[in-house]
Amino acid sequence: MSIPFPSLTAEEAASHIQHGQRVGFSGFTAAGVPKAIPLGIARRAEEEHADGREFQIGVLTGASTGPSLDGALAKAHAISFRTPYQSNADLRAEINRGGARFVDMHLSMLQQTLRYGFLGPLDWAVVEACDVTAGGGIVLTTAVGAVPTYLDKAEKVLIELNRHHPPTLLGMHDVYQPLDPPLRREIPIYSASDRIGSPLATVDPAKIVGIVETDLEDEVHGFDKPTPATEAIGRNVADFLVAEMRAGRMPRHFLPLQSGVGNIANSVLGALGRHPDIPAFEMYTEVLQDAVVPLIESGRCRFASTCSLTLSPEVMQRVTGNLPFFRRRILMRPQEISNNPEIVRRLGVVSMNTAIEVDLFGDVNSTHVMGRQMMNGIGGSGDFTRNAYLSIFSCPSVAKGGKISAIVPLVTHADHSEHSVQVVITEQGVADLRGLDPHERARLIIDRCAHPDYRPQLHQYLELVKQGHSPQSLSLAFAMHRQFDRTGTMAGVVWEDWR
């Protein structure tokens, strides 16, 4: 296959990007992310800094990336601005020390926010592809992310043509952009498998400055083995959804599922797939992880609509080795479609996401440790939670060997309010919060979800602050967090000492 545009090295491509410019990179999680050009930019930043010159760029992506993008640029102190989501340890440290400005965004909002002009001009789009035509047709690799908008809004484009991914991925993508107000119409997706766009992303070929050829697998690593806690959470989620079907609150044919990213999500999906009373289901989600592929192969998952294939190299080979099979069962969409609130509400999606901490009323913190240190970001959890037919948050009841309780009087940072969170699940049990007032919610969350070591302490808190519509105390609400800062554990709080 000949390359219809100038061939560049990664260093030559990086030389085109200047200090102070903003760059939109393809990818969503570590899937579909360019790797050679970001490494070239990082090396250039190090050289510029060594010579006493400034060099930083604004970085926009679809979601998190891998070590060759976020990691390398953060280590080179080459990021001035970052949005909308990240999960790299080096970048996290850079953000929390104030070295890079980070704007945490709902992932469904990124593309239209850029089109509206709220994020300023976009100088470059850097996109990974497995094929490109002379007319500017691009076959994306393992994610769509925000690529269609980046290609439209960027002044210039660089492409990484990654030979590791076969051009026969053509047909796995459904590229669609809604019109902006006041011309926007309904998005015509009425089932998870509906195709409404193009298999190609497109760009004005005059924008393409050059192509860097690579042969690199996605920097997606396998997940940790399930723990007794994550396995118990998975069983609790599956049993709860079966009970909902039996009670007539979910149809017998089930509803589409959305699942977050990580070890808990993998355990939940595994438990759903194994449960004999859960019928074959569809997914309308933002990320497909390893656990979904065997479910598709076995027929337990009939179809999966997603934004990215966040698969370990071994599992990705199973997909690319049987593309005719998977092309009929998987579809990748832009994030403003995969996470679109209109579609989530229409399809009746059941959302399943994870929390850092949950308070006694159902408010969820999913982004900040101790209220101040950014972990990853809100991602797409809010897109789904606020619009789901049924919204579930799960987490282990304790962390750090029991020194931290995930159930607290008041979250230190609120990402999802009690008005959006319907069900809380830990390895201890299930708290169904629907139709309950704040006092009822608090007692149920303590009794069903808190670790037994913390239940007496949390009930003592409720007894002290039982007045008012929401039983809460401004002086005591963060006593458990303050005790952890002081002693290294949340256990053993004497509430009167913190008045």
C-alpha cells in the first residue's frame, strides 16, 4: 500500500508542533492513541528545556492515554493544559503539584465544547489510523474518541499509520457528528446495534502535513486478578439485577448495560455473564474491556456499542483474528454518541460505575482522594448516571487494609449527587436508595454497604446529628477524614472530640 501523503519520521512530525499550540490526539483510554509522535514531542521538549527555551503544549484527547503520550509528555514537563480525562501516574503527579492545568469534563461534552469555541482554537490533530486514502478517508484503529471534531477543527493534521492494526478494521466504526444548535436533530439510534454514520473518518486532504508509519500495539495492559471483594461486588450486582427482573422492574429481555473501566467492572461483567438467570444482553457503553470478548464469543453478549476497544494485546488478537465475526457484533462510535444522554435515556441503559467514596445520602466522589488530590477524572460516569434507567455505583467498603472507609458522613468532593445515584453496592451488600428520604438512605447505606468495623461509628454519627431533613453536621462531617490525616486510620473516631 503506497502512502498518499509525505512520509515523515516521528522527530520530523514533532518539529512542526510549536510551543503554546493546542493538539487534539486520537484515542480513548490507551486504545487508538498515537505513540511515536508524542514521544517525538517529548524528546523535543526535553531538548528545548535543556537549551533554556520554553516548550509546552495544550493536550486534548478522547479520554486517558498511555505512557507514550501522557506519561512521556508529563515527564518532559511538556503539558501546559490537559482535558478531558487522564489516568497516568506521572501526569497525575504533574497535575497535583500544579505543573499542568487540568480541566475535568464529562466526556460526552468534549466535542461540542470544542466546536462551540469554549476551548479556543485547535492547531493540530494527531490521529492514529490503520489506513488512509488520497481523498482524506481515514480508517481508525481501536477507538473513535473525539477524532471527527479534531479533524474538522484543527488547522493541520498529522497521521500515525499503524501497521500493527489491519486495514480490515474498516466497518468496525460508525462515525457520526450531530449538527449544532439550533439545527440539531434527534440522534436516530433506537437500539445498540443501529448504524447511523460512516465507517470512515474524513478530513480535507490539504490539511494533512504528513504520515508517520509505525507498528505498535496499544499500551493496554491486563487487569489484576479478581479479589474476594471484587468477586463479591460482581455477585451482588448480578443478584440485584435478577431481583429487579423478578419484581417486574426490568423487562425479561433485559436492558443495555454500561460499565466503567477497571478491575471491579471486569468482575461485574464476569458475574453477569455467568449468572444463569440473566438473559443474553446488549451493551451501550464507552469502553469494552477484556471480560466482554468471551461474552460475545459465547453469545452471552449479543451486541456491544462502544467508543473504544480497551483490550489487552492477547484479547485484541482474538478480535482481529476473527473480524468477520466481531464486525457483526461490535461498533465503535465517537464519544459524544457513545456517551450521549439522549440515547442513554431512550435505550434505558443500566449504568454501573465505581466510586472512591460514597456518603450517607448517596453522593459519590469518583475523582479526588481526600477532596484535593485528583485521581483520574469524572470520565463518562456522569453522562450515564444522570440519564440511566437504573444507576449503580460500586466500590469495596474499605481501602488501605481497612484504614479508610469508603462509606463516610460526607464526600470530600461531589461528582454525582444523591439525586442521580439510585443504588450503592459494596462487597457487604446492596443499598437500593429509590424512594427513600435522607434518614432512610443513611441507615440503609450503613447497614448494607459499610464495613462491619465502621458501622457502629457511622451509626453514632447519625445519632449525634439526627435533626433536620438531612442529618448532617458541619463540624463533624469530615472528622473521619481529619482523623486519617492525623493518625493514618479512619477508625476509632470519638465524635465529641471533633466538635
